[in-house]
Amino acid sequence: ATYGGLCRFDGFKFKNYLLPIVDSSQVSGSNLIIKVLCWQKQVWCLNLTGQFFILDPSKDIFVYSGFSISTKKGDKPQTGLIDFIIDDQRGCFWIMGKESIRKLDLASGKTEEVLHSKAEITGDILLDLNGMLWFSTSAGEICFNPDTKSEITFFDAKKITAHCLKGSIIYCLGSFDTICLIDTRTM
């Protein structure tokens, strides 16, 4: 992913994919691709303006999926983080903004806010083997259970700047270069 679309290298040459403009009022972020994931043999990407696109292999171009999330709060654009992760078990995408987690149901196309964070979200979103969502905030690492809508905060009041999942262990990088571990098998 680049500032000018998505590049694919086939071993011999590069192919640059530009995303179609869906909303002419949001042209400035339309080809800024935030994340690319593969799901059910399809290539999905999310742009800075919150629109999802799918690669049409017959035409070798990206097309608008019809799914989007608002990157605005009121009438102001939200700046900062946006990320998504695929949940095969629930048939949805979990979409993270700077202040909230939203669920995009792929069968119905409906989105709903499932969690509004009290603290600023500072990292990406993870889905563990138990189906729990994890995200880093300025006030600790949050584990969110989408089924019960309950959350647990780890390392309360410690700013977590990055995290990763390796098997059943969540590795968190906190402020002042501290590394914290969470074993999800013990939850």
C-alpha cells in the first residue's frame, strides 16, 4: 500500500491499482490505503476515508464494495487511526477508529458501534484465538468480548503504543520501553 494506491509485484513488473472515487467530497484520502487483507479468496482494502474495496479479478481493478464507515465525528473528519480485522467465525469485519470499535456485518451490510473507548486508541486491533478483540489505548491494553460486550483493561493507566499476538500470548510495548505479556489461555 502506498500514498498513490496499491502496488503489486509479480516478479517481473509492478502494477499500480488506484481506487475509484466514490465520494467526490473525500478525494484527498481516497487512494490512501490503510490496510489490505484477503478473505474468502477476495482481496479487500480500506482507504483513509473509510471505504472498503474488493479486487475484481476478471477486470484486474478494485471496485467499491458498498461498505463504508464514517471517519467523521459530527461534521468534522476524524484524524488518526483506522484499522480493520476479519472475523471468520462471526462473518464480520471489526473496524477500529480513534475512539470506537464498530462491527460491519458482511451478510447485511450494516455497521454498529459496539464499543466507545474512554481513552484514545493508540494501536491496531487484534483478534485472538478465543474470539476476543484487543486494542491498545492511552490508558492500557483493552480486551473486549464482542458476545457479552464486556471489557477488561490490562496495565491500567499505562500507555500502550504497540502490541502483537503470537499464538496465545499478547506482547504489549508500553511507554518508557516496557514490554508486558498477557497469556490469553489463562482468561
